[in-house]
Amino acid sequence: MAGDSDQLFDKLCQQLSMRAKLPGVNQVDILNLPSPLDSTLGKITRQGSITVSEFAYDLHLAQAQGKHLVKILVDKGYLYTESSGRQTICKIHFARKQKKRLPTDVWDALDF
């Protein structure tokens, strides 16, 4: 089992290292993550937060591997962390919504 978790950890680290840093994510960014990371971040989205221990457990990784993966996800802009007592909480770092601007000539197209 340890070999499987090491392989998964190595695969996820490699795939995440190739991704660009984001100023925050949206739902599509989460869905484009490799499995099982996409489902774990989906769980964080639904629940609002998760501890680093739960994160590692969800991915069947050792605690140290989970912490390292969280650090990579924070560096890449997918997560942010908060300290709560002795635990570290992970939350999704959502991108700010862009203000939508209508072109000024849209009203001309509506003239009858």
C-alpha cells in the first residue's frame, strides 16, 4: 500500500509542478485536476474546508505527503490555509469574478 501512495504522490507532484500559478481558481480548474485530487478539492468546495489530516487521508497519503501536496496547491493558487488551534485548515482559493462589461454599441443593436 505504501508503494501505491508513493506512486500517487509522485504522479500528483509531477503533474502539479507543470501547472501555472493561478490568482485563484474556478470550478473548471478544479475539474481539470488529475484524479483523485479533483474529487478531494470538490469535497473541499462542498464542505467549505478540510483539515490537512483529512486531505491526506482522503488521498490515502502519509501525513507528510499530504502536507507537501497542500503546500504545492497553495503555491499554485488552488488552496489557502488557516490555522485553527493545532490544526491547519485548507480552503479553496476562488478567483474573483470578473466584472462583466457590455459593449456600448449593444444598445444600438436593440433599436427598432
